[in-house]
Amino acid sequence: MWFWNGGMGWWMMFGGLFMLVFWGGIIALIVWGVKKLVERSSGPANVERADPLDIAKERYARGEISKEEFNQIKRDLSSDSGRRK
């Protein structure tokens, strides 16, 4: 009673289960790959641009620019915004 058709039933059941796991994994990899491609192609376009003054503040806080450079950037940006309006 444990052996269907001389034991072939168990092998067929495990073979069918293995086939489901195998093809499920292949389909999951394809879906994952397509998702990554879509994210990569639309990623940078959806990123908001940072305010230039905020970038200058961060650079000043990290010590990348001096106080004089920071003040010059602020003056340059304030004069640019006056022209745009």
C-alpha cells in the first residue's frame, strides 16, 4: 500500500513538487529582474532636486568649503534668484 505501482508514485510526486519549485523560482527571478530594470530606468527622473543653498549648507557643515566661500555662494544664489523673478 505504501508503494504505488512498485514505488513509482512517490518519485512522481516528488518530481512534480520539484518541478513546481524549479519553475516558480525561474518565474520569480524573471519578475525580480524586470522590476529592477523598471526601477533603474525610472529612478533618477523621480528624484527631487535639492535646493542649492541647502547643498551649500551641507558642504559648509562638513567643512568642504570655508565661510567666505559659503557667503559667496549665498550672494551668488540670492542675486540669481532676483534675476529669475
